[in-house]
Amino acid sequence: MLPHDIFVRVRTAQDGAAPGGKMFTMPSQEKGAPSSGQMPPPADQPAEGKADAGRSSYHHGNLRATLIESGKELLEAKGVPAFSLRLAARTAGVSQTAPYHHFTDKDGLLDAISADGFQRLGAELEAAAHGGIRPMVLAFLRFARANPQMFRLMFAAHPASRPRTADLAAAFERCWAACMGATRRELGDNDDTSDRARQATLAVWSGMYGLSRLLEDGTGAAAGLDDRSAAESVVQILQRGIGALANA
């Protein structure tokens, strides 16, 4: 099973969504988006100073990054259902038409936010992976705890009708590679193309992700457990399984 397949399975398995299920509906034109011969109502424009600042940022090449940062702030505050390009523009202090220089719709910005999340998670996993799977699992849990709305977005079902962006796929690959690196060190296997390495990495990834969701829910098997104790239990099981696989 390739990392691409893992990505698809993880995102479509969440909350019982069937493959091809949608986390977000494909928008028709979002309210406030420019259309032929029609501009948004002036009443919804931000204050003149903010609009000027937004245009200045755009001309300096900072608009896309600014929108992603503002979008992350908006996402954590309101969640995906209330997310829109109009609100993202308002949070960034730019005109409501400015985001369309870089994103065709809100899903385009959400994909960019998701890719940014995977890049950040990948960096944290890489830093922790040198110590093995225990610190890596803890780093995964910390990220999920610190960014709950982004974490849900990152692993939500992706519309089958709209392919993932190259940035999003590459960002996930970074996370997967960090997980495989830590797993191979536990396994004592230097061949990252071996079936044994893939199987062990899938088990570790499933353990990290599944535990994160259980702790977020706070019910059932994870009720009353603190993150470190829960992680230790999962790591011990994973290490025993990896040890058995290494000796097989």
C-alpha cells in the first residue's frame, strides 16, 4: 500500500464517510464573489485603510500567505461550516475580492490551509522521529490538541470530484516519510520500500491517528486518560508488534 493510498483511506474513513464522500460541498459561487458584470455590495467592503493595506500586501506578494494565516485563525475560531472567503478576507483586512487573485473558492483556501498544517506537522514529526516512535507519537498528539479544527480539516474526506493539490499531497508525504523513518529505526530495517517497513509504518500511523481521535472525543476507551499515559500504552503495543515483525 502506497502513502497515497493511506492518505485517501484515512481521509475517507473519518466519521464513517464513504470513499468519495464530501467534507465540503462544492460551492456554487460563494456569496460576495465577483461575477460577470456584478461587483459585491459596497457595504461589505472593509474600511478604506484596511483595503489599502490589503492591496499593498498583494502587490508585495504577501497576500496568499496572509490569507492562509488569517484563514487558520478563522478556522480555529469558527470551524469549517462557518468558513468563507468573505470572512477570511475580512479577517486579513483586505477587500472581499482580493482572495480571488489566489483561490477560486473557499475550498481552494482550505486546501492551502490543510497543506500548511501537514507541513507543520511534518516538521514536528521529523524533529521528534530521531528519538523513535515514542516522542513522535507524543508530537502527533500535541499537534492534534493544539490545532483541533485544522486537524479535523487535514484528515477530513476530500471530494472525489476535486483532486488534491500537489502541495497538499507533498505535505502529507512529508509526514508519512517522518513516520516511516522512525518506524524503520525501531524495526532495524534500512529499506523503506520493503513490505515489512510499510506494514509497520501503517500500524504506527494508525495508532497515532486513532489515539488522537479517541482523546479528542474523550469517551469510551480514552475516557479519563491523559495524553502521555495513553500514548505510552499505544507505544508499548506498537513496539511489541514491531519487534515481532522484525523477528519474523
